[in-house]
Amino acid sequence: MPQTTAITSASKRKHAITAMIILSFLILAVFIISMNTGYIRLSPSELLSTLFGSGTQKQELILFEFRLPRIVISILIGAGLALSGCVIQGISRNPLADPGILGINAGAGLTVMLFISFYPSTAATPVFLLPVLALIGASGTAVLIYLLAHKRHQGLSPTRVVLTGVAVASGMSAATIVLTLRLSPDKYQFVATWMAGSIWGASWKFVLSLLPWLLVLVPFVFYKARVMNTLNLGKEMATGLGVPVSKEQVKLLAAAVGLAASCVAVSGGIGFVGLIGPHLARRLVGPRHEVLLPAAALCGALLVITADTLGRWILQPSEIPTGIVVAIIGAPYFLYLLAKAKD
């Protein structure tokens, strides 16, 4: 019997590793396609020569200053939002939880919009300040949702988490729309683009503003994988196994909020990534967080870079904001999950 269990465990681990390798290759393939997607096309030979420093000045400008930063940001925010959603689903034990649906993204966005509304110029916005501002808004929203959804002696109710989050998100979105009424035309255009989920921070300085947050929070979340496995057993069982449930939930929620806020500050209002990424990963590798978390990050990265590439390709020379492409995929999927949960 122990030998059979060991064989089964090894088989699952091998399957999970295979799935993550396939996801990595898919991301690499879309990465290569995305480098050649845009109004000005680069042939494969031009792309290779530019990558190795033999391209023209125009080709280097297009590739290194416009496309590569945007592609890297797409991968980073996809991974960050998917990890955030995976953590929130784990601590709330609610498969429908997502930083966008729960209003955390809206809270982060509201704070950023408040700053942009009163800041003299959007072009001169200090990019390293935006994740901090987003974190303040997202943290306030998360605390509000936690207080409203938490019941003493019962913990977080999955249903209450979603309903409270939807209500808070609606309020935050309404406040953001009200703020747009006082904006000048150029700022309104910027805000409208941001709210649609267009990756507006497409430069290396935005990559540098996002990286420190991910470098700190992603390893912490991976380190807590076993704790999340224990939390999935239920509050009573986890407490019996010696896990301080409330403290761990607060730590993990703070990490999830930090991931979502830093990504939203750069990407704008992209929703559903935190919902779809963990669900796809769970189908591929199972529920154990040691493999679920990295698989969710890969799924989220693949989803966002694919959506961004499609958005730049479908209506050339115009483009569809990445958030809209993700929403076209995510909204029906969310309704499917909601209907499935009722069965």
C-alpha cells in the first residue's frame, strides 16, 4: 500500500512538471510571436539580427523600447495577478474569489485615480510611487471586505466574501467614474485607457517599479504553500495541526493584496486573471499548492501575454485594451463556474 501511494505521488509530480514545462514553452512561443506583432512588422531574420545588435536604429527602438518592455510587463502582471487570486481562493476556500471580483483591484485603482486626478501631469507621474498608492487603496479595501465578511467563531464565509467583494467593487468603481467628471480631456483619455485595462506602463522603468514587489512577495507566497494546504483542511483541522489560522490568513491576504496592487498600478483594470489562472492550473496539476502556485503563475502569464498580443493584432493599426480581451474570455468562464457551483 505505501509503495502504491509513492508510485501515485511520483506520477502526479511527473504530470505536474510536464504541464509546467508545456506552459513555459507556450509562453516562449507567444513571446516570440508578440515581438513581431504590431503595426510595423519585423521579419524573423530582422528580429534575430536586432536581438543580437545588428538591427537598424528604428528596429532597435521598436523592439527594445516599445515591444519588449510591454511583453515583460504582460508576463509579470499575469503571474502576479494569478498568484494573488490563487492565494485569495486558498485562504477564503472560495473558488470564485479573485482580486478583481472582490474589489481589491478597484480599491487600488481608485487610489491611483485620485492621485492622477490631482497630479499636474500624467506624463510626469512618479512610477515608483504608483505601487505604493495602489497598495494603500487595495489594503483599505481588503480590510473592509475582511471586516464585513468575517464572522466571529466562524471565520471567512465563502459566500459572504464574494457578495461583500462585489458590493465594495461596485462602490469603488462608481467613485472612480465620479472622479472622471472633473478631469481635463487629456487626463480623461488616460483614465479611460487605464480603466479598460490597457498596459499603459510599457517602458523599462515600469518593469523596475514592479520587480521589487514580485521579488519579495512571490517567494513568500511559495514559502507558505504548505500552510495553504493545511488551511484548505478547514479552520478546526488546521488549528488542531498547530497552525495559527487567523495570523496566517492575514499574512497571506497581505501578500495577495500587495501582488494585486503592484500589478494594477502598472496594468490598469485587468480582471479575471486571478480567477482563470488558478482554475486552469488546478485542472492541470491538482490542488497541492507546492505545484499549484507556480502553475497558476504560468497560466496567468500565458493568459495576459496572449490577450495583449491578440489585442495588438486584431484591429491593426488600432488596438484593443488587454483588459477587454481578458474580460471577453473571463466573463463567460466566471458565469460557467457560478452555474457549476450551484449544481
